[in-house]
Amino acid sequence: MTDLVLTEIKDRILIVRLNRPERKNALTHAMYTAMGDALEQARDDTSIRCVLFTGTSECFTAGNDLSEFAAGLPGDFEQTPVGRFLLLLASATKPVVASVNGAAVGIGTTMLLHCDLVFAGNNTAFQMPFASLGLCPEGGSSLLLPSWIGRVRTAELLMLGGAFSAKEAVRLGLINRVCEPEQTEASAFEACQRLAEKAPAAIRATKALLNQPTMAALRETMLEEGQLFAERLKSPEAAEAFRAFMEKRPPDFSRFE
């Protein structure tokens, strides 16, 4: 595994830590591969009862590394590192918990939709700025969010792409608890310990029942989103948005129809 994603097993919990603080944990293909490998490890190792995703007290992830993703996705979405990771996360049979602080941008928000428990620091800023980058929703967000928070609220978050706080995320039912940043991971780990003490087959059965109503549609949606996302990465709109991001200026979409 890349040292940009660190893993350790503690108290039957697989801790997956994003470890690229100098780039605000911006995700590369190699980091997605490492996170996918961790999910496969948790799936196959019967001694692991729970997975915890975390970053630092300052940052979860600023989303995809645009300098790498500007080149597009390497192959069919399902076989790409990001596609593999998202599908493994959505189909995980063991509980997944997240500890989130600071930036939680793009995938940093949408991956949380597949977690069973989410704890966020009061310094967290969630954001899904896909349309602002000339892209489209991913991670099953176009299916899950409307059913959870309603269509118009989802449209606001996905089309306008503004940031929202941990307090607002609790109100929307997207996370469980707001913490002091220094206590977020400890609170999440405590929840993992409680899950690890439960009857494991009962926990897996409960998770399966919760996921069953949307599982088939979710996979189909994620693949459709992924294909369109890959196409949008190659679009002139995305090229303008990425160029504007690198040049630290607002994008100019006035010439596009």
C-alpha cells in the first residue's frame, strides 16, 4: 500500500487513515487502490469486525487530485481505482464508520453516504462541487440523496455546490454527531469498539437489511454516474474549470451551450 494511506488493526477494527496532509489528503489513483485493498482485507479477514476511515483533526479530504484526474480515468469505470473503491464500499458487509474533520469535498462527502456511522468535527465543511467543476454527481449520490433529504435540497447541494456545516449535516440526517475536532476520531473509534463487541452475524444481517431496498438500483446508478463522470472529465467545461482552479480564478462558462 502507498504510505499516503496508512492502515492498522486495533481491537478488531481496521483503521484506514488518509495521510497526505500537505495536499489536504487529495486522492490519487494509488490512494484509491490502497483504500480498495483495505476494504477487501476487511471483507476477507474474519477477525476484522469494523472499518474506520479517518484523516487528521484538520482535514478529511479535499476530494480528487485534479492534477491527476484532469487526464481522465484509466479504463472502464468499474475497473478504475476509484470505481473499484466505491463499489467495494457500497457492497461492504461489515460496518463502516467515518471520522471527518475540516475539508470533506466531493468524494469526501459522497463516500460518507455508504458509511453506517459518521462523526464530524465542528470545523468540517462538506461540499459536492461537481457541477462547478464541469462534472456530475458520483458515488450514488444522485440516487441516495433525493430519497434521504428530498429532491430540491439535493439539487441545491449538487447544482449550486456550496459548502455546508456539520451542524447542517446533522439536521439533514447525513451524519450522527458533531464533535470537537480533537475528539472526532476518539468518538468514532469508541463507536467502532461497541460495534466490534456485538454479535457479528447479527450486525451483518442488520446492515444487509438496511441496504437491501436500494442495492440493485445503487449499483446501476453508480455505474451510470461513473461512465458520465469519465466523459465529463474529458469535456471542454471540465478543462476550463480545472484550468481556472489551477490559475486560482473563477471559471468562465459563458461560451458553452
